[in-house]
Amino acid sequence: MSTATLNLAPKLSLVLKARELGIVIALALLVGVTAISNPRFLSGQSIRDILLGTAILAVLAVGQAIVVITRNIDLSVGSILGLSAFTVGTLLRDNPGLPVVVALLAGAGVGAVCGLANGALVQFGRIPALVVTLGTLYVIRGITYFWAGGQQVNADELPSGFLAFGNATLLGIPYLVWIALIVLIIAAVVLRNYRVGRELYAMGSSPQAATLAGIRVGRRTIAAFIVSGGLAGLGGVLFAARFGTIDAAAGTGLELNVVAAVVVGGVAVFGGSGSVWGAALGALLLTTIGSSLAVLEINQFWQQAIVGALILLAIGSDRLVAARMAAALKKRGSRVS
């Protein structure tokens, strides 16, 4: 990496931190305006619902962020969540004594297998991740619908211990939120402090340079998709624990919010930059927007419009930063020569 690029890296870091700070400010303004219009928005139950919704979305966003950092994308996460949720629901219905830990591992395992399939198709098939995961989105959803056969798993068929897990708290914070925090912290530490994390960023910045540097790009790409799939599967278990009733449509359309959370949170769609903390903040912002619109009795259509606008704004700002960095590098290069 050139000296000019190294000198510009702190500037890019400042831009990303500014994006995250902007999300915090937007959250504060959104909560303030909504609370003034309807004080019930800050009730204990409302905050709890926002945290639970954010927990599921954030778990998926962490996995998506890892994939996007490598300059790929995973559009199948909503379908993986649905398959995992239905698998675990069926498993618990047929085996009432199954421990919650086993359910969590089973859901994550189902997701990891789907992620492995995605990664293998991308790497060995040399097919763009956008095309692969768009295809597996429908394939996995079709498998779930075929398996369900129009049936659903109802809350009264699930073990009481599993449903209690979905509503239990520790220190006043729901278990589901604790799980999301653990996932977030582990991912953040690995990406920031370990070699594998640095290699993922290097792949996203320049796959060719990463290959020349001796990074096993193929293995890292497959591993990123496995992590994304595994976390989507884990999200399916959390979904089942929270809602109880599970059908083949679980998670439909969720991929849009997951991608939006990642992009709005400062993870560049062109790879190589961003953080899982930003992705989690993006998830919190989107969940809060949905709750605010419901409290303010505004048509939920506007939530989709807002999400789309936020994606376009984030991508536009990333392109602007990339163009400025490229211009600065070119200018500095001409001075050196």
C-alpha cells in the first residue's frame, strides 16, 4: 500500500466515524420528535420492542457487514432466517425436551450450510455474489414452502422453556439483546484485532492486491458467507423465540432492511471499509423508524420509501468519498513523479 493511501486512511476513518455519529444524532432527533408527539413511545414496553427488533436485525447485519467488507453481498439472509426458524420450530415441536442451546446451534448450523453453498458458488463458479444470492434467496424460500406445505408451527406447540427464553431478561435486558451484543463484540474484536479481520478488509480494498500479498481470498470469501449464513440462522432461532408462531413466510423481505442497515451504518458497498458497530447502529435506526411511524400513525409504506432513500444517500456519499480519495491519490502521485 502506498504512502499516499496510508495518509488518506485516517481521513476515510473520520468520514466513517462521522457517518456513525450522524446516525446517533438522527436517532436522538427521531426519538425526541416522536416522544413529544406521543409520550408512550418511551414506555418500557415500547423500548423493549425496539430492542428486540433491533437484536434480530443486528445479528443479520453483522454477518452481512462481514460479507460486504469483502466486496460481496448476501441477499439470501431473509430466506435463511425463515428456513432456520421453521427447522428449529419443527425440531422443538417434535422434541419438547430439547435444550435452548441445542436449538441455537441447530439454527446456526442450518444457516452455515446455506452460507457454505453461497460461498462455494461464488468462489468456484466465478459468479457474482449478487446473482448467486438472489438465486438462493428463491431456492431456499421454495424449499421452506415445500417443506411447510401450507402448515405453520404455533406457539402452543413449542416448549414453554423456549418461549420463556424469548421473553426472559438479565439485568433488565432481554436475553435476545445480550446474544446480539455478544455477536457484535466478537465480530468487532476479530475484525479489528486479528489478522483474519485485516485480510477481509484487504480483500475488499483490492482483491488482486490481496491475492498477490498471499491472502487466501477463496477461503476467506467462503468463510465470510458461512459466517453470514450462520448468523442469519441464529437470527431465525431468535425470531422463533420472540414470535412463537412460524410459517414459511418468516423473514420475507428482511434482506432489504439488513442491507440498508449495513450501508447506512457506514459499510461501503464497494468493500474494504466500515464496521459492525456502524451496521448495528443502522439496524437500531431502521427499527426505531418503523416504531416511530407506527406510533405517529403514518402509513408503513413510508418506511420502505425512507429505507430506499437512505440506501441511495449512503451509496451516493460513499461514491463521493471514493472519488475524492482517488482524485487526491492521483494529485499526490503526480507531485511525487
